[in-house]
Amino acid sequence: MEIVYAVFFMIVGLVFGSFFNVVGVRVPKGESIVSPPSHCGGCKRRLTTIDLVPVLSYVFLGGKCRTCGEKIGFFHPLMELLTGILFTLAYLHFGFTPELAVALLFISLLVIITVSDIVYMLIPDKVLLPFAVVLSICRVFSSLDPWWDAIVGAFVGFGILFVIAFVSKGGMGGGDIKLFFVIGLVLGFKLTIVALFVSAVIGLVAGVVQLIWQKRGRKQPIPFGPWIAVGSVLTYFYGQEILEWYTNLLF
């Protein structure tokens, strides 16, 4: 039966991943997420069901519009696939518990902000604030131990990035700062620190690779949101293991 539920969450994740792509692309521009319907960027043809099956449409159509042949980037089907995988991991990790709702919402937020930050280098308040409210409510029903750990984590996450932004004179975006407030609600104090460390390491490595690969100048901004998302997801599922590994490494 568990495999059935796992497949169910994979399918649900793929479908929601497609929707999160739309939210991440349209909300920062102030556009409706339902109108106009999805269409080809080249020929403007309205996409039909055969064009919109998550991941599979991309594969079967060879990554091209079936009308005009314009290439479709791999980024959006990749986000669909990652959402499906993470939804499934959340179910396998938590089962049908209150924490599953927190996990699915947290993953949803991180996928959306990854899309928006990569496309526009922007993490919109219109995404962050609703998730902050809903996740705060969910933390009441699936509280950390102790219960106030979520509150401390939120203000610590916000405070650390605010100080970094102040010291670096804008080196950290406001969206990143507010995002870590929400991350703190979910992870609590200790794991928020772990998430910040993991995100910084991943972001540093990825930034160096990107600069070398694209031969960009140092002043070219690189979105940090996606690496915050990666670090936070890893910490959410495996934070205790990371913390224990690091502690053993030191002592």
C-alpha cells in the first residue's frame, strides 16, 4: 500500500510542480495565475492537454512546440520532476501526520521562490506572506519541541540575514531575509543555523562554478534563493544527521 501512496504523491507533486512554475513566473509580474491560459511563447498558440502533461509532454514532444517547433527550456519540467520527488520523499519521511502538511507547504514555497528568483531575481512578498501565515498555523498543530523553537528560529533566521545585508550594504536581498524568517518557522533555531551554513556552502560553490563557466564579472548578481531552497530542503529532511556529522567532525 505504501508504494501506491508514494506513486500518488509523485503524481500530485508533478501536477503541482507545473502549477508552481506558473505561479513563480506570473506572480512577480503581477499577472493572473489563471488568465491568460498557458500558451507557446513563440506562436502564442494556447496549449492543450497533450502539451501540459507534466514532464511527459516535454519528453514526447522532444522539448519543442508541436506547432512552431520553438525549443522549450528544460528548467520547467525539471522543477516539475523535483516537486514530484520531494512530495514523495515528504510522504515517505513523515507518513500521514500533521508534519506532512508542513513539509508539502514548505516544499511548495521553496519551488515557487526558486522559479521566481531564477527567472527574475526576485522573491515576491505576495508568495512569502501567505505561506508565512499558513505555515505559522500549521506549526500550532505540528509544533516543534519546545513549541517556541519555531518563533526563535524565525527571528534568528531573519536577524542573521538582516545583519549580513546591513554589513554588506545590500549584498543580501530583502526577499532572502524574509524567506529565512519563514524557514526559521519550519526548522527552529538550531536547524535554521544549519540551513544557513549548508545554503552558504552550496551557494558559494555554485557561484564560483557559474562565474568560471559563464566568465562573468564579479559584479554580476547571482540569485541566492535557489541555493537557500536546496540547503533548506536538505536540512529539513537530514538536518539532525548533518548536525551530528559536523559535531563528530569537530570533537
